Amino acid sequence: MNIAIKTINNAAELRALNDLAAMLKEHFNEAGLKSIEKDGHTGRRFGAYLADKLVGFIIYKEINPEAVELAWMGVSTELHGKGIGTKLVEESLREIGKSYKVCEVKTLSDTEEYEPYEKTRRFYKKLGFVPLETINPYPGWSDPCQIFVRFLAK
Ligand SMILES: CC(C)(COP(=O)(O)OP(=O)(O)OC[C@H]1O[C@@H](n2cnc3c(N)ncnc32)[C@H](O)[C@@H]1OP(=O)(O)O)[C@@H](O)C(=O)NCCC(=O)NCCS
């Protein structure tokens, strides 16, 4: 599959990102979609394109000058498990790693049995993210949060 990873630059590309997020209903509720829209304006954004169609997105938010958060990502449901998410993370982190030493990601903890997020946790672990603390309940969430981190510095 010929997937190209590019930065998301203009308003039309950003709209496509929000439309794609809205299709991932098992993962993003209304509040999540609003945050994606807000963070999409300020964060560093990358898209995965298949023949010029956006099929995946990722948004990073700065935590401090040395640390960044992989705040949001998603891949079109019908294309899950085909390596698009892996390519999106690896290629975008190559860029992001030029500016930051460490990348954090927060996701639903494995203390909650919710199958869609088991795949998500497996995904991050496979990409070298190390599980740290679980915070329960995480402020602003009604659910427990599992924090993962990956070092970017050489
Ligand atoms: C998490 C997500 C971005 C992964 O993208 P993807 O393109 O499906 O990932 P890949 O194809 O690169 O998969 C890599 C690994 O993730 C896990 N995985 C991801 N999707 C899977 C699926 N549908 N079934 C089984 N394993 C899956 C597997 O461990 C897989 O490795 P394997 O193929 O060797 O078994 C995608 O599943 C997604 O959009 N999920 C919904 C949104 C979400 O959870 N976002 C993260 C929180 S903000």
C-alpha cells in the first residue's frame, strides 16, 4: 500500500482530519472531538495519505521544551492493522525527535475492559512506548489513564 506521510498545513486538510476523527466513534466521544478540533489548531499535525485521501492523522502537543505529547491519532477503521499507524508514528517522530527528547501518550488504562483500547495499548507497546503510571481517575476524565513514554533523544 502506497502511504505518504505529510504535514497537515491548511484549513481543508484540517477539516478532513476532523471528519476522519468523527468517524472513529468507538474511540472519540463529543468532548474528544472538540479537543481534537482545538488541539488541531495549535499542535503539530501529520497525515497519512492514500492516493491523496487522508486515511490517518496524528497531533502532537508540547508539554515543555524537552517533552511532547502524542495527543491524538487515528486511522480509518477499514484500514486498521495494515501498518499505517506504525508508519505515521515512526515518520512523524523522526521529525518531532529533532525538537524534543521524550514523547508521552495517555490512553485508557488496562484496568478498564474495553476491547477497542486493548488494540491501542498493544499498538503503543509495540512501537516502544513504555507504560508508566496509571492515574485513576485522571483529572478531567471519568476513566483511569495509563501513561506511556518513549525516548526520542539519540
Ligand atoms: C491505534 C491505531 C492508530 C493503530 O493504527 P493501525 O494502522 O491500525 O496500526 P498498525 O497496522 O500499524 O498496527 C500495529 C499494531 O497495533 C496493533 N493493532 C492495531 N490495530 C489492530 C487491529 N485492528 N487488530 C489487531 N491489532 C491491531 C497490533 O499489535 C499491530 O501489530 P501487528 O499488525 O503486528 O499485529 C488505530 O487502530 C486507530 O485508529 N484506533 C482508533 C483510535 C485510537 O485508538 N487512537 C489512539 C488514542 S488517541
